[in-house]
Amino acid sequence: MATQDKHGIFESLGLGPSLEGASVGDEWFASSKDFIEVKSPTTGEVLAKVEQASEADYEQVAAQASRAFETWRAVPTPKRGEVVRLLGAALREKKEPLGRLVSLEMGKILTEGLGEVQEMIDICDYAVGLSRTLSGPTLQSERPKHRMMEQWHPLGPVGVITAFNFPVAVWAWNSALAFVCGDPVIWKPSSKTPLCAIACQNIARDVLRAAGVPVGVSNVIIGRGSGVGESILADPRLGLISATGSTRVGKHIGQVVGARLGRTILELGGNNALIISDKADLTGALASAFFGAVGTAGQRCTSTRRLIIHERVYDAFLDKLVTNYQKVNIGDPLDPKTLMGPLIDEGAVGDFEKAVAAARQQGGEILYGGKVLEPPFGRRTFVQPTVVAIDNGAPIVQTETFAPILYVMKYSSLEQAIALQNGVPQGLSSAIFTDSLSEAERFLSYVGSDCGIANVNVGTSGAEIGGAFGGEKETGGGRESGSDSWKQYMRRQTNTVNWGGEIHLAQGVDFHS
Ligand code: NAD
């Protein structure tokens, strides 16, 4: 079986059977005596044991990051960009084993594991460019012989908390930007995917050391959310917490960090819909709906969870979709023939079963799937991709279930379709398939989609690094990756300089003794 190449993957990424959860200097360290058994989602084989970090271990890591900041912020930004360029080069070299590790530990199929590493490389390239272009405007002063301008300064160490489903890319989205902005990163990955984090830190550590800059620019702390997670949230040394995860956890993070007036970037749950118009190219719509709903076994924040289909094409479209579902090859994610791997663990399978039962009870009709599969490799983590016809208002449709369940519904007018699309608490990704210009423009207008991402003839799932990524409403409002997301990792300073000698007060205020 393809998962057997664990040995080679481990060797090339500096992993072993027994690991520790805090990066301190060049070493790994932990003192909690609290161990995670990292199991393959595919077979249940124990891949490694990781001793989690304690709150005391966190303190060492945070102190190291604060010290590194003193040095790192003084390095000229293009030179910091050069270090990120070297990180991108190291990731290119390690793309194959790291992509395989993502598949092994998280369960996404290999092409998606490799794609995730490519995304890391892409954001490094992007950040290298940024390191020459980060800039603020010069502004017009109302006072004679004065100049106003904005400067952007490094912010300080940044806390990055990530979800299991993108175990390497989200770290890179944050770190590549934070590093060029002059900020060290303290990364708390999901305890479901600690090996990916250790592998990334090993790569970053070697790059930093070779570049002669403090290794404490990049830090990892693996531990419980209720332990080191809370330490990160409460730490006033961390001016920004960038958190990716469920809306439930994100609400807590927003409150705790908000209480100390820290900044957050919140990247939370989605409930993404694809509208399929009767004026659409149905072949493209089919391919996009299929990848969006079945890809990554429905475990992407941007996975297509709802299809809103025009009544004229509803039956024909669903016939074709279900035919595609029947052909999905489910199995070992490292086997190139596999299209859908396992869910992350038995808990996720439990959520799948509960959602299918709730959908039935709430009037849904299962058009395909709905069952947990006989475990092909011993672990009960494989499910059927599932299609359910149901009303948008059903409570289960209003919640994000992190599994390959697709809810389908009919519409007759575009206004109705947009109302259905927007009629959920989340607001991450959305799309319409149509060849009508006015339908497309309406969907993108202020009366259209209320999501952070709105696409035309492109599905909901997956995004390029060049755009700002994130969503509205219960998705948290954060934006990461491209466009001007870098600004959140820096502190803005407005400067007014008087080069004329005479003192002028703003707004013409006259104040003499
Ligand atoms: P999760 O909410 O269970 O965990 C996310 C992270 O929060 C983990 O690292 C976890 O350890 C940490 N955490 C938990 N409690 C904490 C606490 N008290 N203090 C600090 N940290 C704490 O999410 P998950 O199951 O790993 O991932 C799936 C979820 O993530 C889905 O809802 C998905 O939509 C969302 N997600 C969103 C995006 C996005 O960009 N919007 C991207 C990927 C995943």
C-alpha cells in the first residue's frame, strides 16, 4: 500500500517516531508528559508520538520570539525577502516528501497534498516581491512647508493558530508575509497534524540558520488549545493572532484577544454555495461542483456545500452529477488512482452520520451516498460522498459539517437564488455559473453575493494566493494571503514633518500667549 513510504518521508523531513512539541533554539523540547499519538487517518497506524508543550514551554518559545524580533526588525526588508526566497527554494526541494506527508497525516489525496506545498512556494514568491514594494502614501498637508506620510513598521511576534485541513499552507500564508514584514511567528498547529508542523519548522530552521539570522524568527508550539492555545491568546507580546478554524473556536479567540485589544485575523467556517443558471455551460459547472463537493473529502473551508440549481436544468444536472459520484474511487490518498481519501478521524465520521440523520429527519431526500464504508484498511474513516435534496432553511443546511455532504435545491429567479445563497450565517466563498453578463454582474454587485469570495464560472473551492482570502459574517471577516493583507502584520505610523521652521497648528487654531 502507498502509505508504506512513511520511512522515506520521515527521513527527508527530519522526523522520527518520538518527537517533542516546542521548538527552542535549534532543538525540540517538551516537558508536559502529555503525549499525542499521531495516527494515519487511512490505516490507524501510529505514525509517531509527540510530547505536547506545556504553558512553561510556551514561555521559553515566546521569550525566544521576542528576542528574535529585536534583530529581525533591523534587517532591511528586501534582505528579509531574500530569506523568504531561500525558504521558497527549500520548499521546492522538499515539495515531494512534504506533499506526501500532508497526504499521510491529513488524508487528502497526493495531488492536493502537492498542491498545498505549491501554494507555500507561491506565497513565498509573492512575499519576496512584496519585500521590495511595501509602501505607504505621501499625503498633502494643509500647513505650509509641511509634509505628511505613512510608514509601515514591523509589528512584533505574531501568533498563528491553524486548522487540521490545511496543515502546511496556512502557516506559509501567514509566515511568508509576517517574515517580510519583520515579525517572528509562533505557530500553534492543530494537534491532529503536528508532524506537518514539525517538518515545516525543520525546513524553516535550516534556512534561517544558514542565512545567519535568529532561528527564533520561526517557532512552533504543539499543545492543547486549552493550554498553550490560551497562553497565546492572552500574551500581550503578540500584537496579532491569526486564527484559522471553526466558528465556535474563532468566537472564543475573538473575545479573548479582543478583551486585551489585540488584533485578530479570523478565518472561520464556510457554507459555500454554487448557483447553476439555466444559462450556464453545464459541463464546466459539473466539473466545478464535483471537485468542490468531493475534493479533499469535503474538508475544505471553501468546499461546495450547497448547489442552487435553476429548475429548468435541475433534473438533468443532478443525473450527471450522481453518475460522477458513482465513479469516485475512494481509498488510500497516496495511491494516484484515488479521488477521495478518508475523513480525518472517527469524530468526523460521527459528525457525518449525525448530519445525514438530521437531514433525513428534516425532510431531506438522499439522492446518493449517506453511508459509512466498510473500513478498507482497518480504520472507520471512509464515507460515501453524499447528495441530499433539501430546503435551505433546514437547520442542518445552516451549519457547516466538515464532510462530503452536498445539499441541493431548486430556484426559479436569480433574486431567489441569491437570497438562498446569502441565507446562511457564514459568508466565505460563493459562485455562479452563467453565460449571461447581467446575471454575472448582478451576482457580483452589492445586491449579489454577501461572501468574501464571489466567482463567475469558477467553483467555490480553492483560491489563488494573489487575492485577499477570507469571508464575512460568521466566517470572521479576516483576510490573509494576497492583495493588501500584509498591512495587518505591520503597524502604521502617520508622520508630519515641518521643514519651514514656523509653527502652524492644524485647522488654523491660533494659540499665542
Ligand atoms: P478547530 O476550530 O477545531 O481548531 C482550529 C485550531 O484552534 C486548532 O489549532 C485548535 O487546537 C485551536 N484551538 C482550539 N481551542 C483553542 C483555544 N481555546 N485557544 C487557542 N486555540 C484553540 O478547527 P479544525 O477542526 O481543526 O478545522 C476545521 C475548521 O476550520 C472548519 O470550520 C473550517 O471551515 C475551518 N477553516 C477555515 C478556513 C478559512 O480560511 N476560513 C481555512 C481552513 C479551515
